[in-house]
Amino acid sequence: MPDASWLSRYCEKVPESAYRLAEAFWPGPLTMILPKREIVPYRTTGGLETVGVRCPNHPVTLAVIAAADVPIAAPSGNTSGRPSPTSAADMLEDMDGKIDGIFDGGPCGVGVESTIIDLTCQPPRLLRAGGLPLEELERVLGTVLVDKCITQLMTDGERPRAPGMKYRHYAPKAPVTVVTGDGKKSAAYIAAHAPEGAGVICFSEFRAQFPGCVVHELGPEGDKSEQARRVFDALREFDATDVTEIFAQCPDDAGLGLAIGNRLKKAAGFHVVEV
């Protein structure tokens, strides 16, 4: 939607906290879960009584919404389970022949998807770590619970509450092992365990430690904004190679690191080695 003035048109019982979040972070990478009004069809909510609402920070998307004069119901532009697209070329790779057209607004500025916060419960619950860090939400809301799906794999009997919360997700074709901990130690572990020809996603400083491997840089260890922009490209690019396994360094959970680490760990089915 174009701004917070549309919230009451399509959502019921909109809390004051939703308007505070919108004032602070819209347009931007924040999706709020709210009770839907009857006008919102169930086909757009997966049969749920709630709906995710967002105001994107891109002139092309805002122009489309303005021209339509209604909210745009938009699923992610990738085949389910595949890494999310960060460019029109990525989307074409997955969706060619399945859709009628693509608006090319250039590469994604953030990289990871929007943060999803559930405002239908108290305290509010973080359902997906994304381009808006948890610390920023806490600055406006106070206490925010972190859903366990962000840090561990859901079981078969659990029902997902947001997109991408269940199963091995954001995944390339080759299996992934994520190595967490100090950058030097995680690089040393990967160098010792990755066979020749394996894929490696690493911080830029450690690229030279993996001779004989197919390497994609995640970005400098201290630059999480760059890592967020690159993480899906790194996962997706391995599908153009013949690597049979992938090892990935992982940032800590502070700031954007929670979202980056979540995407890597979901790609790995939460197969994580701590060093």
C-alpha cells in the first residue's frame, strides 16, 4: 500500500503501534501482520484471518500501486524453496514462461526481504528477520519476541505463520553447511573440511584461503549491509556450477546479521557447525 492512511481500509483493530512503526520505517522493508477486513480475499492471505501489509521504498512499485489505486497482492518472485531474486534476471530465471511480464527497477537495494512483525499478539512477535533489524523494532516497540522459526527448523506438525518459515528454504541445489563463530576460526574450519571443487561463501578477507574451491564472496566481515545485498546472489550463483556441496561463513546475529544468518541457515536446513 502507498502509506499508513490505507491501513484502516483493509485492516481491523489497527493498534497505535502500527502507526508508530509506519511513521518510523515506511516506506521501507517492514511488513506488519494485522487482522484483515472482509474486503481482503482469503486467496491473498493463504486462508488466514490476518494480512501482511507493507509500503515499499521504490518509485516503480509505488507508481504501480498509485496507478492501480488498490493494494497490490504480491507473492515473492521465485519458485518456492529457491533463493529469492534480487534482480530482474534472477526472476526471469525462475519465472520465465510462468508470468506475463516483469517491472525492472534495477538490483535490490537491501537484498534480503522485508522484516515481518506480528502485531496481533502482545508482545509483538518477529516472524521473519529482514532488512529492518530487530534492534530498530525494539527501539519503537520495546519488547519484541523472536519466533523460534528464525533460529531453528520447524517440525512437521507446526503451521508456518509467515512465508519461508518452514522446510529447507532459500536453497541452492547443492547442500549447504553453515559455519558460525569468529571469522578466522570459521575460515580455518572450512579450509580444513571443504574438499577440492566444493563451493565456499566467505567474507572477502578470507577468499585466498580456499584454493581449489569455487568461491563467492559474501562481502567484508564488518559490512553487513553488503552481505545482505550479496547473500542470495551467492546462493543462486552456485547453481550455474557443478559443485556438490557448499560451505558458508556466517555473521553474528547483531543488526542485519540475524536476517543474513537466517537465510544461510535455512538454505542449509539448519545444518550448522559452531566454532
